[in-house]
Amino acid sequence: MTLTTIIDNVAKWAQESICNGLKLKLPNDERNDNGFPGETVTPTAFPMFVPAKDRLPPNVAAPIPSLCVQFKEGKDQLVDGKRTVKLRISLATWSPGEHGTEIVVPEPDPTKPGGNRYHRRTGEDLAAYTRNMEGWRGVMNFADRALEAIESAEFIAGLRLVKEGDGLSYGSYTQEGQIWDFYPYWFLWIDVMLECGVVHKTPDAYQNLL
């Protein structure tokens, strides 16, 4: 299986198994005040690179929220006929705060003296909006969904998920030891190792010797 086929197929798998059915906030960099109306879309899975706004496919609303399948490194074991590739799944979300039913409201719990219970906003409160730094929770939830889909699979797009060894690695993007702070954009990565067979074509120069 060629490298381009692997990347394309894993991106398609990620769209179907991770992104579809999920709704995340659509960026609106012009509005983040108290009257900001929240809008959600299904994140898009891209192969290798996330395109700029002026190069998006016609059915994609924005570069973010998104998942990007990127090639890190590979290894061909020629004797065993095995190819292993390490891919990085990059997750990106946007959230300047909490909207409507995302906001959990505490209230005194009569069954627990001094304690609270929580409910999500309803009715007119659905339009409520609180600007804060809690947007990182969205990308973490996105990562949890991705990890669950990956870890429950034996094969991803026809390639065996390598579960032995160090397993999956994941984390926040950092620069000089500090987590990226691009508020209201949030990022996280997951590294996976996949394995397939490798078939080498006999060079033309040796065809007459076979």
C-alpha cells in the first residue's frame, strides 16, 4: 500500500469513525461578545495539511474544527515484507467560551446540606453566553472520542493498529516547554502506529533474468 493511499484512507476512516456525528463550534472571529450566537458544524478530516480559507473544498465551512492525518515516519522491513508507518492525528477546535446548554449551572442540593447539584440551562437561557478560557475542554472531548475510536479498532483503513509496545501517544502542542495559547483556538495531537504488507516491484533491469 502506497504512502499516499495510506494517508488518504486513514483520513476517510477518521471522517467516518470520529468526525461524523460530532458537532463543534464554527469559528466567528468577528464576534465573541455576550450577544454572540453559537453555531456548530461537523469537523472535517484532512490528509496531510489543513487548507487555508481560500482553498477549502466547496462543502467545508472552515478549516477549523478539523482533524488532520499527517505522516511522521515509516519503516519497511524488507525480509519480513512489513511496512509500519507512524501517523500524527492533529485535532483543532475553536471556542471563546460557553454557549447555552454547554453552561452547567450550580444550585443548592436539598439532599446534601452545604452541597450543590447542577443542571444545564434551558428555555431563554439557551441564548446565554459566557466568555472564558474553558474552550480547552472541547478539544479534550474531541481527543477522547478519537482515542475511543482508535483503541477499539483492530484495523484502520485496512492497516493493522500496532497495539503492542508503547501503545498510543498523545498530548498538547508546545513551544519552548509551554502549551500553545492561541485563544480561542485549541490544539492536541495523537500519534498512532499502523502496519501493512509491502510489495516491491522487481526493477526493469532484472526482468529478463526471471
